[in-house]
Amino acid sequence: MSFALGISAAVDQARRKRPAPLPGWLVAAAPAVLAASLLAHLATQLAWPRSFHLVDLLVYRAGGLALWSGPVLYTEPVVADLRFTYPPFAALLFSPLGWVSFDTLTGPGTAVNAAALTWVVLHCWRHLGQPPGRQLAALTALLAATVFWLEPVRTTMALGQINLVLMAVVLWDLTRPDSARWKGVAVGIAAGIKLTPAFFVLYLLATRRFRAAGIAVAALLGTVAAGFLAAPAAASTFWAGTFLDSGRIGSIAVPSNQSITGMLTHLTGDGSYPRSLWLLLALTAAVTGLWLAAGARRRGQELLGVTLAGLTTTAVSPFSWSHHWVWFVPLAVLLTHHARTGSRRVGLTLLAALHLLAGAWIVGFARTGNPVPGLFFLDLFHDLPLALELLTRNVYLVIFAGTLALTATQLLRPLAPAPGPLRSPVLGARSRALPGAGRPWVLLSRRGSGRG
């Protein structure tokens, strides 16, 4: 079985089986489970305080202050030896952070990330048709408590990164009905803050939502213009070529670079691979990911489509820190949904496998005494067989590649026609006849079809 087998099969099976409600005792225990998870996080923070330094939040604050100093924003480090790597528009948004001390920001910064994570889980459940009530609250609390311990989420929290917030913004925008006014604007603004969300414009084009794609591009250009108006010297430096220099982010050889460039560097040992090879692999992954995402959307599986696009974005980026893979969160929701609507054994097994491979497992300790989480660091502390070393060094790409391959096998299977009206697992009642009633996937989600 595979992650993708559970994900893409979930929707087609959902129309035959209503989600089983959580037992009463589990609903009652959900708040305590979430509280225990948060307390465990607090305990690890107290045990290893230097692991939760929120250094990226510090860089954001420093970048906002440096914006008004001309091109120095991109020509010099803003904190110690750390450089600001985001567009000028991001520095403009971060400027108010300089009005207060960094110590004042640490608590709210962590709270914002925790809220973004919880909202993403809640929004995914609502998009999949879970009605408001105690069941929805319990599902959100239980899954948030577990995905909190995925390494990308934990590292995002520890660094004070913006990944969870941007994912929430993009997810909200793309799962709105296609008739929504200004759909695409949030994608464009997110791309103006951190360039990688611009990939979702390609997803909109692949799914033939040209109006939303145009709005996203216009919003992105608006952020570029805002950057030039606020800091013309810094903006000129950034857009003249600095934004193409991925070396400013970090060494591509670090184990936590879980992108295709990182994989090639890990395999060759010294990065001596032809750049055309990276271009070929990245282009292949991008086209495949977009094709599958568009296919999922055509089946009414918008959440799966957006999740695949998010994972593809991270894989093909020239540099992707491990904490960029926060799109494992909606992936976990989809797997849990399969456990409730399809095979419970398969769904829970796949969910456990995701946590096993992408969990924040402590694999060793640095010289400072801080724990080192993430399977991609495993070979630094232990002698591993070559096959296991290759697996762990590129573990997020392994999850990504397997998801694409096995999603393709599911999406290529013809859908069996449904005889007559169906009972919708989302609406919980016999649905009226729709155009294309022989395609039961149109009943999956009121939001996913873009019908309003």
C-alpha cells in the first residue's frame, strides 16, 4: 500500500461509506490529547531552549529594519551571518516587527504558527464535508496534536518560520469556489512574500482557471511594485538577479535540503552533476505533479490537487529546507479521511507510515547538546547500509515520488458509473441529478467542484 493509494481512493470510496463518527470517549478526550501534545512541546522547549531560538523570526524582524537602508538588505547579512532572502515586499510587511523587541515577538510568533496549523487541519476537514459540531472539533484537535510532531511542523515552530501561515493563505484561496471574487489574489500576495507559491499559478493554469491565474499574477506584480515604491534600491538589487542566487539560502549539500538539487548533491557527494540533469528532473516532476493535481481536481478532489501542487512546489524548488514540507499536514488529513471512509486499517497504517518517515525523531545530538530531529540526519550519527542511507537522506522526496506514482495508478483507473441518484457522503442526503451524474466524484465536495 502507499500514501497515494489511500489518498486518491478515499474520495471514490467515500461515496459508498459515510464517515464513521468518533466514539464518545475519544471526542471527550480530544482536548486533553491536544493539551498533552502542547505540554510535551513546552517540555522539550524547556529541556533544550537553544533548539527553539526562532532565528528566522529574528531575520524577518531585522529584514524589516534593514529595508530602509538601501541595498544593504541584500548585500550584507542582516543578523550575524544570516541574509534576508525574501522579496522586498516581505521586508515591508515585516517592518512593524521592529517596533517591539524580539523577546516580545517570540510568544505571539509561536502562537500564530500554532493557530495556522490548527486552522489548516480544521479547514481541510470542513472542505471534505465534515459538518460543524463536536465531531469536527475533536477531529481537528486529535490530528493537530499528531501532525504537530511532524518534523517540518516542529522545525517551522522552532525557527519561527512563515511556512504554515503561507500554506494557510494558499489553501484558503485555492479551495474557495471558482466564482469567488478575487480568487487568486491571496496566491499572488503569498508569492510576493516568498517566491515559491508562484508555482500555484501554474496549478490554476493547468486546471483552466485562467481568471484566477491572472488575478494571482496581477497581485504578485502589485507586490513587486510596492517593493519598488518602498525601497527602490533594495528592490532593484533583488530583482536584478539576487533572487536567482539560491546559494544565499544555504549550502545545497546540507542533509536538510530535501529538494531535487539536494538529492543530486547527496547522491554525487560533491554536487558534480550536470545542471541540465537537475533541470530535466525538476521539469519532469513539475509536469507530472501538475498533471496529477489537475486530474485530481477534475475528479472533484480539490484538496488532493492543491496538496499535490504544494508537494511538487517544494520538490522542484532549487533549495527546499525540510521545514518547507509543511504540505504533509493536509496529506495527513487526507489519509485520516481515508481511514474513516474507506479501509480503516489501510488509512491508519499509511498515516502511521507518514509520521514514521517525516516525524521529528531525535536521531542524535549536536556538539551543543541540542537534539537533531529528522531521519535525513540519521547517517550522520549511525553507520547505515547504503540503501537505508539513500532512503533516509532523501526521505521526503521518496514520499513525494511514491505519492505521485501511485496516485497516477489510481487516477488512470476508470470510474464506475453510478446507477441513479447517490447518497452524498458530504450532504448526507440523496442528491439531485447533476450534469455528468455517471461521474460520482462530482458529489465529493461542494467546494471542490467550484460550483459555488
